[in-house]
Amino acid sequence: MQLVDTHVHLNDKKFNDLGDVLIRAKANNVTYMINIGSDLTSSQKAVKQANKYNNLYAAVGFHPHSAKEVKKDDYKILAAWLEQKKVLAIGEIGLDYHYDFSPREVQKEVFKRQMELAKMYNYPVVIHNRESHADVLDVLENYAGEVKGILHCYSGSYEMAKRIIELGYYISVAGPVTFKNAKRLPEVVKKVSLDKLLVETDCPYLAPVPFRGKRNEPAYVIEVAKKIAEIKGISLEEVAEVTTKNAQEIFSFEVD
């Protein structure tokens, strides 16, 4: 059995013990991880780490929180990273209306610019969406048939999930599916076909039960997979097999 954690932030300063983290991941059958950038610094670090460790790949991009800091020449740097073999996606990108750390119009502009890059280079995107469902969906609709990707740490309704899937996107499930107060997400997991689901930790954030409140890490993604298996009434092995295949398909990489 093997699992792919499709969304990690091992470039975060909280991971000063990366070697040990990767050992624990392997011990829990997490064979590959997609290390996600959110600005120039974290994207550069994600690429560097991916080039150092065989089981790490990278995504590079500008998170909506950092949108206000993005300069015109930064897109050229982003495009140059896409030429590297271990960079598999543009992300994480999108909109965040909960914190509004960047003005919403600036967030939209940076989001659209990166969608254009994804279209140009034929790369999948990793989408961040927080309290911005309608506007995110509007942007994705404008690139229907031209860009595909993932809605990471999904928090929307089943109705939105259906439309997202029709547009060629996968739904990625994180630790909140294990929380006692989770209502909408378990319904989405139950109704969405397994061949459209991915698993992730979003570490170091959102540790699943029974690790809630602790630093999250890739080893814990198995708890997300277990919860999906429980909700769907299927085996953990089936969840692992299908979500790993899904990760291969969207990110276009080989697993041993």
C-alpha cells in the first residue's frame, strides 16, 4: 500500500527536522509528497527540496495572501521553474476572502495571471479557496477545457464539487474531514466518486484526529485516508490505490 500526500508545506520553518519527518512518512506508507509554494521564497525552497529528495516534488506559485507582493518580473521566475523536471504544478493559487491580506481585486489579477501561465505551459493548478466560492468558480469557468487541477483542502458544497469535477478538477480532502464538527465535507466525500478524490495534510496545518492541535506532517495523511474509507464503507487499501492513481494522473509523475 502507498499514499501520496498531494499538499505539504515542508518548506515551512516549522520543519527543521525534515529528515525525520520523511522517515516517519515512509513508515506510514506515504511514498510521495507534493511540496507547495506560496511566494517566491517558499517556491524556491520547495524546488530545492524536491531536487534533493527523491520522494518530494514541487508546486510553485503565489498564494492569495502574498498577491500584493507580486511584481511583473516574478512571473518570469515562475515560468522558469516550470522547466524543471520535479516541478509538477502551479500552486497554490486562488482567492482568500477570510483574511483579505491582499486586496480582492489584486488577488483576482494574480490568480488569473497564473491561470494564464498554466494554460500556456499545460500545467495543472492547485487552488486555494476560502470564503470565495463564487469568484473562484467564475475564474475556473473562464478556463474550462484549458486548465485542470485540484481544489485543495476542499471546503465547498457537494453542488459546487459536482461543477468543479465537470471542469476537470479533483477534490482534495484534508484533516478537517476527521473533525467532530465536520458536516458538509463528509457528505461531499460520500457522494463524490473515489476516482475524483485526493488526500492531503496541508501540513504543518490542520492535523487530523487523533493529532489535532499538534504540528501536522505527511505521516498523518493515512488518518484522512482511513476516514474516507470509513465514510464510503470501503477498504483503506482501495482508498490508497485509487487516490495514488488519481495523483499520478493529475500531476503526471511515475510511482515505483
